[in-house]
Amino acid sequence: MTAEGVVRPGDRLAGMDFAAHNAEVRAVWEAYQAGTPLRVPIMLGTNARYTMRIPDANPRRVGFREYSENPDVMLECQLGFARWIRTNLLQDAELGPPERWTVQVDFQNYYEAAWFGCPIQYHAGEVPDTVPAYADAPERLLDAGLPDPFSGIMARGLEYHERMEALASGRDYLGIPIAVAPPWFGMGSDGPMTVACNLFGAGVVCAMMASEPERLQRLLEFITEATIRRMRAFRERFGVPVPQDGFGIADDSIALISVRMYRDHVLPHHRRIYDTFGTGAPRAIHLCGDATRHFVTIRDELNIKTFDTGFPVDFGRLRKELGSDVRILGGPHVGLLRSGTPEQVYAETRRILESGVLEGGLFVLREGNNLAPETPVANTDAMYRAGRDLGRLRSAIE
């Protein structure tokens, strides 16, 4: 499909044969999903955060306060982001003009803590964050009772969703219609321990885990119950199955604790969430940070067969520990991608691909994890080139 103005003369991919690229990408992902990969799929985790500082994608130089507090602005910024990404950033995703643009309510990673009552703070040039609201008295969270699934920032998100649908109805952007995705922010979770750290502070959570475990359990049980109620309510409202094949959440803060502490204090809450929303099919998890010591436990206890990683990761060792039938996503550290040279990025990608992680073929090359603003496109191109040069798999599998 073509649309005037989508691909502009200054775009890096302006001369690409998008139809040929997209056909290859479909074949690569279909083979990977079928368990018979042709080569390593290569993806980049991005959102509007990445293009906020790119004038061509954000000509009004909108900041995150305006973006987060005005659904009209949020929609416009996401359209600018989508156009720029599809015509400038090389990866195994559909590129060029789409059949339709897709936008959604985007509260970044602060939405859960804000829902529980933490104040939102805006920092110049950065994504919003929250500050712990209950560090001095954690039980105040319990005193307020379980929050309504559609209260607070969740209610605001529903209002934004309705406003975006109204704006998108019957309208196009550069000659292409606009679709609004379901409000996924209400349907997932960054994980009970991570939410607890956001609410109370990581130091408070870890101290309670060591010296007042029963107290911490009461708080984690409350967070888990509230999270399940919210996720179920949103999923039922928007027709998302409960349970669902391939279900996954995150919980980056378990990087702070030992395997024994994870088993004793956090695993029961993970199990409850996964057993509520996951079927018997293999499940997924996202874990940034130095969390790979937990992966075998998580695989065995929760039937997790897809691990989306961050940094640091010893990919060769991880493949040996998890086996060839587990899907691993990961790649060069985002700091290297942002500050290194293309030669350094290519060399690091080579090191990862030659580590043994390709055994079985179930590896997806991506940044580790979430592409930082002002990352040079020359560096993401170097990662992509290395993945294509060194990630051929079919001959090794057949």
C-alpha cells in the first residue's frame, strides 16, 4: 500500500523495497513460531519515548507531561512515532506504509503505582515516574481497601481510550486509516514485587523480606489480589480471554533477591497470577537486570518457555541451563547501542550469536532492553547486519 507523505525523501529507508522486506519478515517469523526458524528474527523494542527528541517524528517537541495528560497529543505523537519508525529503523517488522496506523493509551510503566495512589512526577526529557507513597507506613495501603479496577488512573485511561476512538473514527493520517488498540495497560502487570518496590521503596521491601516476612506477605497478597481483579475486569470488558495461551507478565525487581527468597516470598504470587490468566500452554515472562539465576526455577515452577531478557546475560550459559526448547530474547546492552560504535555493536552481537545461544534456533535478537532515546541508527543497523550475517539457522537445524 502506498500513501503520499508516509515515505519522505529524508527517510533512511526511502529507497527500500518494502514489499520484498515485509514478505521476508513474514516468512522469518512464521518459521520461528513454527519452531523451524530460517534465521534469527531481529526486533527493536521502541515506543514514543524513543522519538520524543527526533524533530521529524515530534516536530512540536512535545514533552512527556503534555503527552501523558492530553489524549489528543498522545495520539498525534504516536502517529509521528509510527511513521518515523516504519521508514527509518531497520528490523524484522513490517516497514513502509501500513494498512492502518495503530495507537493506544500509553502511561508507560508508572500506571500501576499511580493506580495504588503514588504521585506521578515528571522529569525534564525523561519518562514520568512515581515516588513511593507508603514508605513510612506500608499498612496504609491496606487501610484504603482494594481499589476499584476502573478507578483513578485506570478511569482516566478509559476516558483517553474513548477519546482516541472518537478522534480516529472516520479520520486518516497521511491517507491511511487509524485504529485504536485495546487499553493493554489495564490487562497486564509489571509484577507484584516490582509494584511493591514502587509503593514502599525497594529498601523497605527487602528489609521486610529479611526480617518481617509475614508482614510483607500480607502486603504482597493485597497487591496480587488487586492486580488480578483489575486485569480480569479489563480483560472481560474488552473481550480478552481469561485464561489465555502464551500469557506473560514481568517482575524486574526479583533481580534484587536470591533464588531462595524468590521461592519463599514471590513465587507463590507469580503462580497465582499465571494460574489465573494462563492456560496449560507454555507461558512468557520479561525480566530485565541480573535475574537469570531465577530462570530455571521459573521455567520449572510456572511453565515459562519464553524469556525476554535485559542485561547482563550470559547467553551461552543460559541456553545450556534452559535447554534448546526454550525461547530466549535478548542482545547487546542498550548502553552500548546508544554510546558505542557500529563496529563495537557488530562485535558484541557476533559474540552473543556465537555463544551457543542459537542451539535449537529459538532465539530472537533484540536490544537489551528497550531502545534508549538518541541511539544512533547506525548502531541498530550494525546489530541488524550482524544478525543477518551470522544468524542463519536452517542448515544447523536440518
